[in-house]
Amino acid sequence: ETISEEVEDITSLFKKESESELMEKPGFIKKTSDLLKGASDGKPSDQIYETHPAMDTLGIHYDTATSSSESKPKRNEEQRKTLSKTVDTRDSSQSTTKTSQGPSLSITEMTAKYQASAEFLSHEILGKISPQLSEEYQKGLNLRSGNFTINLKAKGLQEFPKGILKTKCVKYLYLDQNKIKGFKRADLYNLLGLEILSLQDNGLSSFPTEIQLLRNLRILNVSHNQISHIPKEISQLKKIRQLFLNNNYIENFPSGVESLRNLKILSLANNNLKYIPDTLSSLKNLSILNLEYNQLTIFPKVLCFLSKLISLNLTGNLISSLPKEIRELKNLEKLLLDHNKLTFLSVEIFQLLKMQELQLTDNKLEVISHGIENFRKLRILILDKNLLKEIPENISHCVMLECLSLSDNQLTKLPKNIHKLKNLRKFNLNRNNIVRIPEDISHLNNILSLGLSGNIIIDVPIEIKNCKKITKVELSYNKIMYFPIGLCALEYLYYLIINGNYISEIPVDISFSKQLLHLEFNENKLLIFSEHLCSLINLQYLDLSKNQIRTIPSSISNMASLQVLILCCNKFQTFPIQVCTLANLQVLDISENQIQKIPSEICNLKRIQKLNISSNQFIYFPTELCQLQSLKELNMSQKNGRKKSPPYIFSPIPFLGHAIAFGKSPIEFLENAYEKYGPVFSFTMVGKTFTYLLGSDAAALLFNSKNEDLNAEDVYSRLTTPVFGKGVAYDVPNPVFLEQKKMLKSGLNIAHFRQHVSIIENETKEYFQSWGESGEKNLFEALSELIILTASHCLHGKEIRSQLNEKVAQLYADLDGGFSHAAWLLPGWLPLPSFRRRDRAHREIKSIFYKAIQKRRQSEEKIDDILQTLLDSTYKDGHPLTDDEVAGMLIGLLLAGQHTSSTTSAWMGFFLARDKTLQEKCYLEQKAVCGENLPPLTYDQLKDLNLLDRCIKETLRLRPPIMTMMRMAKTPQIVAGYTIPPGHQVCVSPTVNQRLKDSWSERLHFNPDRYLQDNPASGEKFAYVPFGAGRHRCIGENFAYVQIKTIWSTMLRLYEFDLIDGYFPTVNYTTMIHTPENPIIRYKRRSK
């Protein structure tokens, strides 16, 4: 009891201090979070919410041994009534805040602060109870007075501890984060008084039927284990009120749970549930239900009859619609349906008049009903990442709304009456198509945070100055040319982020914003560091990178509070000595300039901890840096500084060089060179010097280069011109080629893709009719033929497709044979048989194309296909394409894409055949997305086949069709500390980059789920480039995805595939395209 009183006193002290601190800070949202909020949020969904009879609002738990059990419900009810919801301070914007300083601590920060204090206290208290706990629990604790909590979290336990079983007064037992796999040696008879048992994050695969003995158990948490089955004996736990089963492997709803009539909180997040039984309706007292991230394809109607339900979380399922019965949830206050497949909201949902929070991020909603006006108690509405083009004006009736987030939609304007939402505090409209901010936004008197990044806003109305309480504004990546001076009148504006605009001048008005703490102004058009900025005496963070600043005024010394200064990618030729007057500066980034020396005055930066001077022009190490005793991190890598030649791999073999070793096993050769020489190295083959750029950072040189520096025509024209013909692709100057690509790209649009899906599906079904019920086939040959047929039909038009027969198919094969090592290395005039076949095929195919083109030109019928697109296209100077150019571009479009699609399709078939479980999941996805009867495919359904999409991505990662992308260096190129001289063939290998151990975890494993992460390759921009990147990206990429997904969707519906005696093909390195060796696969038709 003494210990409990100590905790309560200190907890009260924390609360008083926090309240007084927050009262001093304007703009802080004073309402604390509802205790129920965490139970259904996607964050700590397995947290125990009622761990002790008394609970501090900040989560500090303490034991009141003298509390009567009768007072608990009353106390909890009073807490629930006194707590109210808050605006979620999470930001959906993609802007990155570099520091945590601000006008006030957020609720999340406050909670973390006091929870850390509470954890410290709990260790102190535990020490008073048992100073030698780690020894005593092994001997057996025998605590005799009061109701004790035993916390053995993260003690490395491998089995249920026996010692504590002698402690019959234990009521709260925490065994989280251990390695307990079962209850083999547990004697639960000694724990009959236990009320709380938490075993989350162990290795449990099940728990014993003896669990039924714990009749006094009120809370059970077995989240983050490996449990697939819950014993039906759980039905005997009649007093249980909270049950947490998150992050397990449960596929069937636990039988027996429906008998737990006192259950108030049930959480089954992150399992594999596909169905919820009707018996759940017996849980009449259930108020919080969390079923996020399961596999529910329909909204379970039984949930609609849980009359006391307050909070429901169905985030991360596959739900496409809501039932009419949802209107029965009269007490529902919070509904989370993020990351589902909803295309509309049934009108019945707007009958839930107690709704306070509705989250629908990442669905496919195109409209919101006018019934939204019924939500008079709504406080939080999140509709990010949908397809909304407008918001109904009567949203203004939701007068209690505090947080409205509409980012990542297609909105072009704000609702007319938005100014009536007087309680609105957070308003996000990032990444829409908003052109104008209306003047009446000034009536949002309580707005604290405004996000409008990623739109097409030209200016900000002066009336914004009337939003007196605003603390944060984001306006990045718009079309703003003049600094919005209305912002300078906001006395509580602490965070201003206005990156990526066209502002060239900072007005004097900004000097009035002395309260500013954080200012981001990168990627604008500033020519000078404005003296007006130097008036911001409280500014702590300033980012002026990617401008054109050359000098800094001496008055920067007035910015005494500045801690972070980012000046990278400007025009500094000397180190700005004025920066050395900033005594409190901790972080300085002045990388990617032209600085050659560091001044001795840098020693005045007494608090500097991080210094980035990389990519400048240093000749020697600047010894002046040795004076910085506080420095913890120094970056002076010189990717753009003074350079030397790349490491050269010597070969004693003249002329041939490393051609033989490289030809036998190019991937092994490059990976070994990477390990020995680093990301950049050179070697000779057949009299030519090749410099490879491995890794994302090095590869950026090739993908970001201009054609006049790294030229593609000099490398590829000898390959493509004999195949495609003269006057197209790499046989013309780059500006002409870019115009031709633009013409082709205009025909590769979504409207055409929608037509292509049915064409490809029908061609595929017809092709596979000859396969019969089962057998063994060369998968690569079959898919190569099918790719030609489907691509020709979609890209060439019906006239050319109608002429495709075995003879023409052989001509395509002969023409395709022109892409060989011989064609790349040897002169084209040599009388080789493959060259002769290539040239004859080119003439005959062009003859076929000429006839089709002439026929189409003479026809008055206008057919909406790529052939017609090219016939209607003109160059910038107005002259149209010739028949020869049209024919060459059509050949190029077909053959360039044929390699990618046929090779990728074949390799994916073998990956799926090797993993039958994954193959079956892909088949079941077809039914889940398209319908149980598998109707004809549509383009919109293809977009929703996420697993199949991930399988294609992973196939392209491990088996990209083209191993090397090349350019000819025309000017000296600087990369990773080296200078590549003109004449080198500069190369990037997607195959190697996409399996580097520095970038990819489990790099050689086929794991489609790695793409569930935002940055599967450690966030490196050029670690995954199967289709190239930047201006060199393949224009046919989207068509290739449509083609492959349609073909494999059809094939999965028709057949099951198996490896033959476990054989998985090796890579054939003898061809330019890395095809599977001996790609024979076994198939069997699916039973209907």
C-alpha cells in the first residue's frame, strides 16, 4: 500500500507539471485521448487497457491492494466519461520534419515521456518488493501480503516459471517478450486467483485446456505468438473482459469465445480470419472489436447486432461494401476501414448518429453521400488515398469536426461552406489538384495545422492571416511564385514548409515571424540568403538547400537559436565564414557545392555534432576540422569532387580481355568485382573498355545523365538499326527519338489498356485450347509465341494480326535473332547466316506492314489503336511519319517488349511452380478480386491483383530480362570518387543491383511480400530498375504489366503448374536476354 501511494503521488506530480507546461504553450490541443482510442487504432492494438484496478490517464499503472472490487466498474465508467477524443497529431503529409522541437509537446511525446518515467518507477518499486528478483523467481516467490504484480518481461525465460506458482496471492502476471513455447511444466492450480495474464511476444503455438481453471481471469493477452488454435475450454473463463489474440496464425474464429458474455474488448488483429460466425452476436457486452489485417472479403453482418459496440476496426481487409444492417450499430462512435476495397458507402452508415471518428484511407471511394450531414458528433474524418473528385457542401453540418484529412485524392477545390467548420483544427489536402485557396478559409478560427502540399496552387490569400491559432503550414510542391505574406502575420506559426516552389525572393514581412522555429525552403529559386531571415531569432531549423545561393550575410549571427542549417546543392565556392558565428549550431550540411578549403574560424562552432561537406572540391583533408571536439559525425565523401580513374581489372589476354570469364558467368564476375573493387570498376572485352556502376548511388549517374554526356545511340544503334530499320529509335538524333517515343506513349494509355485486357484474355484462352488436360511443355517457347500474338493484336491492329501464321512467326523469330552478342560485337556487313536471316525477315515483315499501313490510310474508318495513333501523329515541325518510320516503330514496339514479357512470364511460371502454396494464393486472389465464378477480366480488376503484381515485381528483381544497360561516355563523368574518361562504355546491371546484399535482405529468396513495405530496398532509388529509370525508363512498362497479369490470370484459372522432378531452370547466359535453360514445365487443368 505504501508503494502504491508513492506511485500515485509521483503520478499526480507528473500530471500537474505537464498541465502547467502545456498551458504555457499556445495551440496545444488540450483534450487527452480517449482510453478506448488505442484499443481500435492500428498502433498498439495488443496493449492491455485495464491492467490494474486504478489507472493513470497517461498509462502509469499502480496497484491499490485495498481497493474494493465493487468500485472498479464505477471508477472506470467515470474515467471513460471524463476523457474525450483528440485530434490525431499524426501527419499524412510526406514532408519530413528534421527536429522534434515545436510550440508544444504532442500527446504522443507526452505519453512517451511519462510512460518512460513510469517504467523507471516500476523497476524501483519492483526492487523494493524483491531486490534479487532474478534469483528469487527461480527459487519460488512467496509474497504474502496484498495483491501483487509480477513482471518478468524480457527475462529470457524458455518455459513457464515454476517458482511463482507458489505465490498464490499473485493477481497480475506479465511474462511478455520471453521465449516460452508452452505450458508443459506449468501448474495452473496454484494461480486460481490470477486476474491478468500477459504472454505476448513469446513462442506459443497453443495453450493448454487447463486455462479453464483460471476462472478469475479478467484479461488475457497472448498476442504476437504462433497460435493457430484456441481451445474451446476458454468458454469457462466467464469473468474475462478483455481478450487479445493479435498477430498469430488463427484462421478460424475461436470456438468458445461466444460464451464469454462479459467480454468488452476483443482483439484479433493480424491473423488469417476469412469468416466471422453468427454466434458472435451472443457477446452482448462487447464494446471494442479489432479485426484489422485479416482476410475478410465481406463485412460480417453479425457485427451489426452487437448493440453495445463503440469501436470497430476492420482496417486492412478486402471488404468492398457495407451491409444495410450497419444502421443497427446505434452506439458506434469509432469505425476504422482503412486499406480495404470500398467503392461506395451505403447510405445506412449515415444513420449512426453517435459517430465520432471515421477512417477510410486507401479505398476506392469516388463520392461521399450528402448523408454526411447526419454526423453531427463527428470529430475525425480521414479519407486519404481515395478517388474523390469533390466533397459535398453539406459537410459543413459536421460542426464538431476537428480533423479532416483528404490527401491523395483528385479534388480540384474546397467545399464552399468549409469555413463553417469552426472547430476544425487539422486540415490536410496534400497531393490533390487544388488550384485556389478560398478567402473564407480565414473563418477557420481554430485551425492549428494546414497541409496543402503537392497541389497546383499559385498563391495564398492574404486573408489567411486571420487564422490566428495556426501553428503549422505545409505548401510544398505547388506553383507559388511569391512568398505568401499573409503567413507573416500569424503569431503562433512555428512550422512553415514551402519546398519545391518558384519563390525567388524573401519579403521583409518575414522578419515579423520571430516566433518561427522550423522553416523549410529548399528547391526554390533563391539567389541570395536574405537578410530578412536573420531576424528570426528563435529559428532552430533552416533548410535552404537546392537553391542558387552563393554568399551569407554577416547578420546571420543574430540567429542565435539556430541548431540545424542545411545549405547543400547551392553555388558556394568558398566556405561561408559567417556560419562560424552560430554558437548553438549542431548540424551543418553544406555538401554538393564547390568549396575547396575550410576556414580556421570553424573552431567557433563549439556545439557542432554533425557536419556534411561531401561532394565539394577538397584537394587535401581539411585539418581545421580537427579542432571540432564536439563533432560526432563527419561526411566528406567526394562523389562530385576531384577524382581519379576507376579501378581497372587487369587481364593478360590481349584484345579479348575478360570476355571469356564474363561470358561464362557474368553475374558471378560482377559480384566478385564489386566485393573486391567497390561500386565502380573498369575492364576490357573485345578491345572495348567497360565501366560498371553497381549499387543505387553509382547507378544514379547513368539514369540521371543527359544524352550528350552518356550517349545511347553509339551503343545500341548497331543492334537496333538492322532489326527496326533506318530512321527510327537509335538511328536518329536523340531529340527525334524522344519525339517518336512520345508518339508511341500517347497510344499506350489506359483507354487502350482497358480494350487490351479482353483481347489478351481471349487470345490466351484460344492458344491454350491445344494443351489438353495435362502434359509437359516448353513454357518459354509457348509464352514467346503467345506474347507475339497478343502484342501484335493489341499494338499492330487487326490487319497485321490477321496475317500472323507460322511463316510470319518464324520471320519474327529470325528478326529477333538479330539481338545477339555477335550483332553487338561484330560488323553488320559480315555474311553470317544469322545476319542474312535477320535482314531477309526485316524486308518481308516490313512488306507486310506497308500493305497494312496503305490499307489503313485509304480506309475512311478510324480505329482507335496504336497504328492509327502513329498515322495521325506529326513531328513538332508539322510533318507526319513516313510509312517506313511507322513500320519501324511498330517492329520496335513489338520486339523490344517481347523480350521482357516472354522472359518474365516464363520465369514467374517456374517460381510459382516451385512454391505451390504461393501459386494457390494467387489463384484464390483471382476469386477474391474477380468473383467466385471467375468472370472475364477487366482492367480495374487487374489493378487489384496485388499478390500477382508483387510476384511479377519479384520475378523482375531476381530475373530481369536484360542484364546490362549501357551508354557511351562522351564527356568525363564523375562518380563515387572517380572520373570515367570519354570512350568508356558505362554500364548498369539491374541483375546485380537487384540482389546486392547491401540493399536487399534475403536477397536470393523469392519473396513477393517484400513489396508490402514502402521501401523494400532500404529506400534506395535505383536499387530496383528492371525497366530503367528517369528519362531512360521503358515506355512499354505499363503495357507489359497489363499483358503479363492478364496472361497469368488466365493461366492460373486454367491450370495448376508443377516442376518436373524438382528441376528449376538455370540461366542461359549465351543470349543477350537471360532466358531459362530447358524450360519444360508440367501442367494439369484445374477441376471446375
